[in-house]
Amino acid sequence: MEPSAKTGHAFLITYDLIKDKDYKKLIDELKRWNCRSDLLSAWVLPASARTAGLTAQAVLERFGGFIDGDDGLVVVEIADYAVIPPRR
């Protein structure tokens, strides 16, 4: 099903935190935006009215403020996804 302009698109957000590995700031913000994580360092920002009109670049800029200068962050706009979560 193609997301409507009202609900927006979902985004996959992945990251590598290098030196300090301060996950708390980033994870707290991801949770505040109702993102879900089924794999380590991989989160999905679900389609919602909040994501309507957002681009991958806008999401990158939103969460980029929660990482350090030596860390990496990737944001991919997605229309659909499926997950087999690991057994922990």
C-alpha cells in the first residue's frame, strides 16, 4: 500500500557510534518520535502525520544533532518493510 500524503512515508534509520558510544541521547529521541527497533542500531520511523512531507535529508538533519562528529547516520525512505527479529 502506497502511503498517502496525510500519513507520509516510513524511514529506516541506522547508525554507528564510534568513540564515546553515547546511545542514550539518540535512542531517547528515536523513542520520542515513536521509532521502533528490531535490530541493534536499526530503527524504523513509522509513517504518520508527523512524517508527512519529510524527506530523508530532513530526518537525517533532525537526528544528526544527537550524534558526535565521528559517528555515522544513514536515513532511507521506505514504503514497506518486514522484519524477522533476532532471538535474544
